[in-house]
Amino acid sequence: MSRRRCRAALLGASVVLAGAPPLSPLAAAQPADPDTSTSYPAGPAEFSLSVSPTRLVVDRPGTASTREMLVVNRGREPVDVVAEKRDFTGGRDGSLVFRESAPYSASSWIGLAPTRFRLPPGAAQAVSVRIVVPPDPEPGDHQVALVFVVPATAANARNVRINRAVAAPAYITVPGPVDDSATVTGLRAPGFVLGGPVELTAKVRSTGTVHRDFRGGGRLRIDAAGTPVSFPDFTVARGATRDVSTTWEPPPLCICHPTVSVRAEDGSVHTTTVRVVVFPVHWLIILAAVALLVVLLARRRRRARAAAGGAPDE
């Protein structure tokens, strides 16, 4: 996987950067003093790097502002960390797809300090995120990935170098006529099932100028017979399309039409429906087999009684 197109979880989960060109050595850099005001117990894993917040949302940043990210080493080994910024587009699975250049990039607006530091086990480092907005920016979201890379220190027998990292997206919203509209462009489900649970997958596309959160009370929901269900929390980045899935428990027998609706900024509602036929054929086969067995047993008993009484078989 190249550095130009690698994936990180949208909410900052760990990623592995494999086969990337080696970064410059850390030995020449002066490591920053870590923030030791709080101790973070090391876990059982050799490598466990986390970042907080898991995403950075800056609304109305003004011409210049500063935020902080906290990088924590919860692993058992000390790590050398390189702080980077990368352009990205939103992946269908919610990942960040890193690119050399991407639409709505804010990478030129961002400065990080420190960019190199060493973290002992249980230690944390505050990284300053300096945001300088250029004159007359386009209103809406501008985004960049903040990536904290632990460069590979050794190669395996096949000479494949593995860089490990965590990443967090930063969304910088420039004031103006912004729009967080999104639409559901597709809803997938099996057309025929014997019973639940049923997996439903919605395709959600951002059509506005800022990212759209479907979280908490604003979760995407399924309107259908049976057990009410919502999709997990997710975010659709500006200009991106997401595939999100959930499971739904339908009634035992129905021709159901699960529906997903999304309200746009202008008040219009976009609705997508899929048909699911729930017909428990396997239970009908079992019931038919049981009924046949009951009939055969009843007939056999009648014949036995008739033979015992000397009456002819019917």
C-alpha cells in the first residue's frame, strides 16, 4: 500500500502504513518534553498509540487560531513519533483515503508543533495545531488529516518496512452560506429471507458544503415493521459517499418495505425504500413434516385397533 493511498479510520482508529518510504531518522531531531502532568497506564500491547480528540472540528476559526491534540503512548515500549498533515478524501467505509492532493484541502492552513517527539510508555505529548486561514476562502468545510506516525525501526526477512500510525481528521468550517445536506442514494437488503436478523446497507452521499453528522438524536433510522433500529453513529465528509450497515429484526411473516429518510437543509426529505419478503419456508416444511407424521401415526393406530378387534382394515 503506497503513501499516496492508505486508509485510516475516520474517527482516529489505529492504522498501519505498510511499504511506505522510510521517514528521516529521528536521531537528529530534538525530542520535545512530554506532558507528564497525567500518567496513562500502559496496556498489555507492545504498540498502543491514541490521539485525543479523535477528530478536530473548528467552526468559525477566524484568521488565526490554535487547538491542541494529545498523543498518548499506552503501549509497553517507547516510541518515536512524527506528526504530519495529509490531504484526504472520505472513503466508502468511513476511512480517510490519503492523497497527494484532494478537494477542499486545508493542509496549507495548518502548522504542527512539535513535529517529532519521543513518548515513553504511559506518557503523553500535547501537539499544537496552528490554523491560519488565507484571505477570501471558500465558505464551507476544508479538511486535513493529522497523522502521528511511528516509523519502522527494522525490516523483516522479506525487507518489508511497517510504519504504524494513528490519524484524526480536522474539519475547518469557513463561515458563509454553508449546507450540511446529504441524501440516501441507495438501500440494499436481501429480497427474500426466512427470518431475521436482516442486514440493511444505506449509501449516503454528502451534497452540501460541510460534513454531515448522523449521531445521537440525529442518527439515520430505519422506518419499517418489526423492531425499530438505527444505524451506528457516522460522519459523511464533504463531497464523500458512505456505506453504512445495520441489522433489523423483521416480523415473522411479511412483505416489508424498510425506508430511510434524510432531511436536507432546504427542508426537503429524500426517501429510499427496499422490499424484503419474509417467509419462513423452513418452519412450514417442519410443520408439514410434523403434520404428516401425526397423520401416519393416527392411521397406524387405527389399523392396530382394527386388527386387535378382528375388524377388517379400512
